[in-house]
Amino acid sequence: AQKVTQAQTEISVVEKEDVTLDCVYETRDTTYYLFWYKQPPSGELVFLIRRNSFDEQNEISGRYSWNFQKSTSSFNFTITASQVVDSAVYFCALSEADTGGFKTIFGAGTRLFVKA
Amino acid sequence: DVKVTQSSRYLVKRTGEKVFLECVQDMDHENMFWYRQDPGLGLRLIYFSYDVKMKEKGDIPEGYSVSREKKERFSLILESASTNQTSMYLCATKPTGALKNEQFFGPGTRLTVL
């Protein structure tokens, strides 16, 4: 069955440390999309990135980078030189062609604390 | 700028009350969703709608119903609120092409049922 696992419930780092948030997914579909969202204390989830199942190219956006590996069914997210503003809950999510993308599966989330 | 608004940020209701949660979007998106968010469980889909007057059950529809009379508005209804429905409720929208597109979320409604 489809599933998204974020094994790290909470991570605490000191500012300027690098941190990686893990995401492992399960799906039988060959066509799917993976997403990362950020939920700051204000509550509103904000989209960060999407990756489709046919594109394993890694992506870097400023201090953020994502590593997608189909061989290990993982889509990990790294923040380089973390800042206090990165403190939030981060969700990894899976959208499958089988459900037309309507039933997105979210992981439980990882709460990141960045201390000054 | 994309905007999804929810009628209340915080709501306190009593067991057995009928509760309405409203969501309004200004992006002209076809697809709208209601989730509940609980610690350790992430977001779970309650209902979604892909067009006016159309609705589909999500993973946890029991105890809830929805209404979509206009494209921009999607309402979640708790027919008889119970304490186990205390949660954060999030509304989201997606444009056509639901598979590849990201969702746009509202700020959430934290509902407490006493």
C-alpha cells in the first residue's frame, strides 16, 4: 500500500549546522510525484519542491537541496547552514497517477528546531 | 497572489453541536480538499471535490460531510461534533492536472470540541 515515512519526529540543531530530513515512500505506481512542504508556526503549509518519478535529477535552491533516489525509494531534503527561520514542520508527500493525484499521501512530518 | 482563506482560526464547540468550517479560494481552482492534521499522523484526507456539486470521500470521511455549491467555496460539516474530532483542519486547492500540481493551503482552523 502507498505510504510515506518520515522517521525523524523532531530534530534540533544549532544555527549554521547542516541538517537532512529523511523521507521514504512506498508505491506500486510507476508514475507519481513527490513533494516537500514547509509548515511554519503560522500554520499554513507552503510548497517547496516537486519531483516526478521519471526525473531523478537532484535539485538545489539556495540553501535547500533535495536528493531523489528511486533505488532506495527516498526523497531526502537537506538544509545547509540552517537558520532560525528554518524552524518549522516539514512534510513529505506522494501523489500517484492511480488516484489521479487527488489522494495525496503525507508523511507524519518532521519538526525542525534551529537554535540561535 | 494565490489565496485560500478559512472562516476561523480557532473554534470551540460542544459535543453534539453541528459545526460548519468554510473555505474560500480566489484562484479559480477546480479541486478543493479538506484535511485534518493530528500530531504523529500528518495530514489525512477527509473529502475532496473536483467540481461544483461534486464530492468524493477521502480516507477518513466518517462523521463529516461537505458541500460545494460554488466553485470558490468548499464547506466541511460536522453533523454532530464529538471530542475525537478535536483537531487542526486544513483546506487546500489544486488547479487542473491534480497529479503534478502542488496544493495551496489555507491557514487552518483549530477546532476544540468539549
